[in-house]
Amino acid sequence: MNAVVGGRRARALRAVLVAICALGVLAAASGPALAKKHKPKPVKPALTAHTPITRGSTYLALGDSVTFGFEEQQVVPAPDYSDASSFFGYPELVGSGLHLNVVNAACPGETSASFINPAAQSNGCENTPGKGNVGYRTLYPLHVSYSGSQLAFAVGYLKKHHDVRLVSLMIGANDGLVCQETTADHCASELGTVITTVTNNVKTIVSAIRNKARYGGQLAIVNYYDTAQGASTEIGLLNQTIDAAAAPVHVVTADGFGEFAAAAAHSGGNTCTAGLLTQLVGAGTPCGIHPSYAGQSLLAQAVEKAVRLG
């Protein structure tokens, strides 16, 4: 090997060693940065039935006219059905008290069947007994605008919005009212069929919320109250039916019936006399079947007692 060739090889070897050292220094300097850049984000814990409701989270309220905050036209001052924001139900009261974003998807007249399928018979939501496809949704706005069934909206909403920490459901009373309006004996012999229907539909609804929507957070069933029209036994049976149907998917029960009973105790148990129902003028009866503002406050209280707060 001559000196020239040896010198060239030595210089080439030194160049390679310098390059290797430079790469090593670069890797050492950039290693932590690269590791930091590609560090996986922490996985948020899955929602459970015990996850507390936090300030600023969302509350999805589902149901019928009670949840909607509906008032009869004989109430003074007369309600403005063209302005959904003028109706204030227990979901809005819960939202105000707990500082939640409220999405109230309820529809006046919704039955447990029409909740699932809008073509099914309702009591004035999508359609009305004896009046065909004329209902509240075809005439007036809801708090939330959507097409299709209330259940489909709920499932779609829960899939897209992961800040929901509370879902409530109050459904089933209109099933009994439709039966009373459409049967010759006013549902005296069909009550068992109504109970079976409500059971199956509530199971379908809560199962869809848990499984199709994959919602694992708090789910509250809101119980109906005594309307002071001699139907407390039937209302109690309805509440028991709904509670039992929903129980397998881990729910809490907001005892609206108990709250109304306690508040009406000083009025002989009469929820109308106690001022818990809408006061009507010129209707031939002093009270409607919907809660007054005082009654809605009691339902809100029942919900707040039942759920877990952060």
C-alpha cells in the first residue's frame, strides 16, 4: 500500500467516524423530543353508572309532555305553543340548579311505542287518536328539532357527544291514556296488555341507550305522580312496571310520586289542591294533569336526589 492510497483511506475512515458520532449526538438530542412528540395521550376512564355529574356537562332529557314542560291552553296566562323556550320543565330546572347544558328532546303525547317508531300510535306527538297524522310535532316546535323517532335522536346524539353525564327517561303514561280514549271500557280490561307493552318498549329503549349508543353514564327513570283524578293505583303500577323493566341496565329512580305525595300531605293528599298541577280556567275542572311550576320543581328535586353529583 502506497502512502497516497493509505492517506486517502485514513481520511475516509475518519470522515465516516465523524458522521457516525454526529448522528449519535443528533439522536441523543432529539430522542426526548421525539419521545415527547409521540407520547400517547392518556385514556379517559370509561363512563359508569357511578360517574359523577360535573358542572358544564350535558343532560339529555327524554320523555313526553311532562318532561317537555307542557301546559294546557286553559292555563293563565295562555301558553305560547309557537315558542318552545317558553315551556320550562324539570330538566331545565335541574340544568339551572346544577349548571348543566340541557338537551330536552321530549315530545308532548309521546307513547312508549311512538318513542321507538314515530309511525306507532301516540297521544298527540306524531299523531292523535281519531285525528290521524296530526300531532304536536306537526304543528309546533319542540325544544330540539329532529326527524325520526326520539329514540333514534337519543342514540345518535349520545354517539356524537361524549360530554353527556346524565340521561333521564319519563315515558309510559300516554300508553294508558290512549287505551282509555280508544277502548269501549276505557281500558278497564286492557290494562294488562298496556303493562306488557310498556315493559317491552322500555326494555328496548334503555337497552338501545346502553348498547347501541354505548352510553355508560348515569341514567335516571323519573316516576309519574298522582294526578288527583282517582288513578293513583294505576300510576303506582305503571311506575313499578317501568322501574322493573329498566333495572337490569343500572338505572336510578327519581321518585316523583313520593315527592308529590309528601308535598300534598297538608292538603289531604290532593295534588290539585296543593297547587302541584296546572290550574285551569273555564275547563270544567280546576286542574289539568300536568305539573305546575311547583310540581316541576318537585320533579327536579327528585332527579337531583337520585343522581350522583361531582
